[in-house]
Amino acid sequence: MLPCYQTVQGYGEHELIIQKSRFIAHIQRVETEEKAQEFIQEIKKRHKDATHNCSAYLIGENNHIQKANDDGEPSGTAGVPILEVLKKKELKDTVVVVTRYFGGIKLGAGGLIRAYGKATSEGIFSTGVVERKLMKIIRTSIDYTFLGKVENELRSSSYQIKDIHYVDNVQIETYININSIQVFTDWITDLTNGQGEMEEIGEVYLETLLSKNNEG
């Protein structure tokens, strides 16, 4: 599993007009090629009267699944520009379908490449990009006498508490970056005079919505 990567927040849609043609970008996060194809077919069905429904997707930790489809546009002028935007933005597990309703003015190969690239970039920006970080969940078991001190220190730190269970002792579950586990355990050991017991109970990706500086 990758320690950190970027993908789109979820489903998004964005429309723009270029030389009287309507370009509608449809964006979705997917984790399998089957889901990507299902999404493409869904958009094609929704816009079956469109002139073109061009698409591309990148899937997998190492982008080992890559596909681009021009759907009737001149070869290399639609699907590849969409795919190149995904690569430039370093997105993973993302599918894009750009629907075009022809407006009567031919754009030429260069114009098409720019149009499909622009529609994809604006669509992704409108949808939102998230950074997913792999975090370990560490359960810290402490005596109730340490609760106030440890909880206050945790809440004023950069660590994020997942849950607190009040049983025979107190069990605090915390999200910890995989590179910070030793630092965290040493810190808790100091706070509890060596009486805190810690164990790893799972891992999960946490998502952070990135700012608009990803536009372009």
C-alpha cells in the first residue's frame, strides 16, 4: 500500500463552451478497471445524443492500468490529452469522461487537444483533489490517573484521536503516520512514566482536501 497518494474527492461534473461546442467533464474515483468501464458506459448512456464521449483512466499503485479512448475524434486528440492531465496532476484511481456536443465550428487537432485538456483540468479542479495518507491506528491503554494529562497533551498535539474507550482502564485510539510510530510511542512512554501500553490495531487512509493551488 502506498504511504501517500492523490486522487479526486469523488464524483464531479464541469461544463464549458469552446467555439460553440459544449464540453462536459465527468470525473469519478474508481479502484478497478471494471468500475471505470461501468462509469464510462453510464455517461455514454446518459449522453447518448452527444457527438463524442471521450475517456481516459489511471488505476493502480503504479498506474499499471492506463486507457484512453477518442470515441470518434481524430486519433490522439481527445483520450490522450485527458490521460496526460491525469499524469501531470499525479492522480491515481481516477476516470474522466469528456462529453462533447459539436457546435458547428471545427477546432483542428491542436484545438481539440487544448479543449479536452482544459475541460479535464477544470473538471478535476471543480471536483476537488484529496491527499490520502496511510495511517496506523495505535491503541494506548492507560490507568485513569493518567487520562487528563494524556488526553490534554494529545488534543494539543498534531496527533488525531480516533476514539476513547472507558473500560477497566482507558483505551485511546490514535491515528499515527507510519513514519512517526517510534516518536509517538517514546512520547507516550515519557508521559505515562512507562506505564502506558501501546499496540497497533489496524491501518486506514485518511483524506485531506488539497487547496486550490492544484489548479492548472
